[in-house]
Amino acid sequence: MQLLAMTQPAELPTDALLARLRSRRSAIDLAAKKDLEAAPGEIVDWVYRRLNKQLRKRLRPFLDLLAMRNLILALRYLLAEQALPASIMQNALLAKPLQDLIMAPDAETTVVRLESALASSYPFVKGLTATWRSQGPGGVEQQLASGILEHGLSHSGKSIVNRTLGYLIDMRNCLVVRKFWRWQVSQAPQLTPGGKIPVESLDRIWATRDEDRLATHVKKLGGEPARSLQAVNMEQALINGLTRLLRQAGRDPLGLAVIIEYLWKSQLAAHNQMLRKSLVEDREELFEEVLLL
């Protein structure tokens, strides 16, 4: 089974859609205090329904990532035996059979059915039930999140999709190392290979608590130094780096980066609004809730 909904591809020509998205992209104000006209999920669904067959094929690894993010967020609630928010239930990107499958009567049945449905198309899902039994919800989320990034990277050639996924891997790994220090976890973090920073280097950084070395990597990735190694400052430096990467790639008016940058800016605008509305000083978890992965 595939992650993405099997909706009919649009017949809209690529240049026509890109022209519309360039206009919408330019209208997004990342500093605006007013609410967005639509939620990020609705924006993703709107774009997906207007992609023609060729664009869907070229963007498939990135779209799979977005669909997996939705699935992971749903599982986060379901495995904790909490009610799903309406924003997650009303999801046109994730295949309908998957939405039905995860509504099993108990957590283990959900995981068993999910592994059976996805393992043939996404080999990294194999062993998910064993992970659930040994590591619980956190292990399931780690296996799916890391796996979809590696899977997408291996199927995206040398396109902007590949560069975006590679950056997200590095971003995720750096933040995980920082979180493990903060939480004083004695076990080494499970890092995702495929980024510019070798996982072996990050393993050494974690083991020796080499904060200066981690800061150097963050500076190289983001193109600017983080104000401190506080998670929210590291996150902001890395977010700024991905924003610049997509802005530069998005200057090609007919390139795939126009679509990815539009979706990223929509997610980022929602992220910024949530940060402004949050009264909690420690906002580390907002990254996973609002951004991609």
C-alpha cells in the first residue's frame, strides 16, 4: 500500500500551476500576526489535488514525507489512547485505507496492521511490531520518521527534493543530539544517515558533549551562528538555513523548488504564529508539531 491518496492527477499544465504558486508564495508574510487564510494541511491538500501526473512523480519522495508526518501525528494520539484532533482526521493527502486501518480497537493491532500494509512498498517499516513491543510509541515514531527520510533520499536523484530531505536529516540529527544532552539520556541517540554530517561525527559529538563542534555544524548548515545552543535558537538557525536554500532554488520560475518553497513557507508561517501565541518559554517540541519532521 502507498502512503498517498489515489486521487486523479490534475490536467493543469505545470507552468500554469507554478505561476499560481509563485503569486501565492509572494503573498505569504512570515512576520504577519494575523491568522493564515487556510491551515497548512489544507494548503498541502490544495496543492496535491492540482499536481499533474509528472509533478506528482517528481515530487513523490517529498509528498511521501508529508503523508508520513500526518500518519505519525495520528499515531502519536492513537498509541497514547487520546482522541484525534479534527485537523488530523480530515486529511486528504494520506490514503483513505490507511486512515481506516489505524482506527483499530487497540494499539498493538494498529501497529501490526500498519506494518502488514506498508512493508512491501516501504521496507523500513518491517519489524515495526517488534519495535512497538520493545520500545513503545517512541520507537515506532523514530523508525517511521527516520525511515521515510532515508527512503525518500534514495529515490530523489539529485533534485531539490534530495537537497531538501538531506537538509532535514541534518536538522533532525543536530536537534536530537541537543535534546539528548538536555534530557541527560545515557543511551546514544538513533541518528538518521544520509545528511552532509556523518552520523559517526555526531555520535562522537554526543559522547564527548562537544558543544563547540555541534555549534560549528549548525553554523555551516544554517549559514549563520546560533545565538546559543538552546534548542529554540539552534532550531531557528537551522530553519533560516532551509528557508534560504529553498528561496535560492525557488528563483527558477519553472523549477520544483517553487512548489516546495511555497509549502515550506506556509508551514513556517504557521510555526511562527504558534510561537507568538505560545506562553511557554520552553518551545522545543513545537518544531515537530508544526514543521515537517
